[in-house]
Amino acid sequence: VLDAGENRLRDLPEWAAGGLPRLQRLSLDRNLLVTLPRDCRWGALRTLLLAHNEIAALDLSTGAWAALGRLEVLDLSHNALVSLPPEAAELPALRELRVSHNALVALPEALGDRAPALRELDVRNNEIEILPRSFGTGGGTDASPSTSPAPPLRTLLADGNRLQDLPPRLFVRFESLHQISLHGNPNIKTSAVEQMEGFAAYEERRRGKVNKGLAGGALLGPGGFDEGLDRELLGGRRQ
């Protein structure tokens, strides 16, 4: 474990790029980083925390992405990202991807069909207008869905974006989804979401989690599609 958070780091020393072969958790949050070493080789890394920096792009080499095959948690929230490289969406062990509070206008299509372990996706407070087509069809079309298996996505937080609509088969595609939050997207209407295919099954899963007290960090009432509202009123338990 290496915790170098809350300093004034603007870059990393050369030895850090390849001299930490056993490192499993690296905390670099709340620094002044604008990039990472392009050819970093962190083959044992499982958690990489980069929140609250000044990173505008992840320009890593092909070898660097390949070396991150064990990465499970990637936190890039509160940075200056305008795009997310597709390689970040194809990490085979990635379970949690947090990119809230950036300037993203789109997400990689790979998130919907080439992120085999993804369970939590936090894209709150960006500039996203449309979710990847693969979120509803697996990379195919509505008429001819792809057979690519969907990630086991359980939590999707997309508050505070510019979403125009949702992929029509979103709730069918993600059969494990039990928390979705879309508040702050004026064009997304609760009534329309509740009529989407698969929503009834989603709502049953959501209520089941509430009844067991396992709502994934959101305290929900007995009403319908209200996750984001409840979390907002309670001051938020996810920052």
C-alpha cells in the first residue's frame, strides 16, 4: 500500500512507473497531478485512487493498460477529463469506476459489453447527453441486439448530466441493476422511465434490497422511482 494523498504532487518520480511490482493499493487523491507516467507497469494493482486532481487525459501506453489486468477500483472523480479511453472500460477485473465531477460528454461503448466485472458506475455531474448504445442492446441495434454478455452492473449513478433519453432496453440489458439515479437530467421523466421494458423487474429488485436494508447507500421510501431524491434530501452518503 502506498498512500501519497493530500500533498502537492504534480508528477510521479520515474521509479514509481515500474518500481512497485507488488503494489496493490495506490492513493494519489487530492494532489495536483495532470497525468500519470505513460508506461507505468503496476501489475499487482487492485485499487487506484486519483480523485481531486487536475487530470485531463489518461494517455497510457498499450503495455500500461495491459498491466492493469488486476485493477478492481478506479476513482477519477473531481478531475478535468473530457473523454475516457476505451481501454479503461475494458479492464477485465474492474468492479467500480468513478468518474463523477468531470467534463465528460460521452462514455466508451465498451462499458456496456466489454467490462466483464463492472458492478458500480458513477458518472454524476458531467456533460453526458446519451448513454452508450451498448447499455441497451449490447452493441447491436434495437432490432438485432448483440449477444455479448452484459456486465453485472448493480449501481448506475448519472445525476447532474444532460441526458436526453435512456437506451430503451436498459433495464432488460442489466438484469442485476438495483440502484439507478438520474436526478438533475431535466429531459428524463419519471413517468417515461417507469414505462420502460424491464422496469417492473428492476423495481422488484430495488424494493427487495430496501426491505432487507441493503439499498447500496441510499435510504429509500415506499414510493417509486426516487433513489436520487432521497439521497439528495438526506445530504448524500456517497460523495
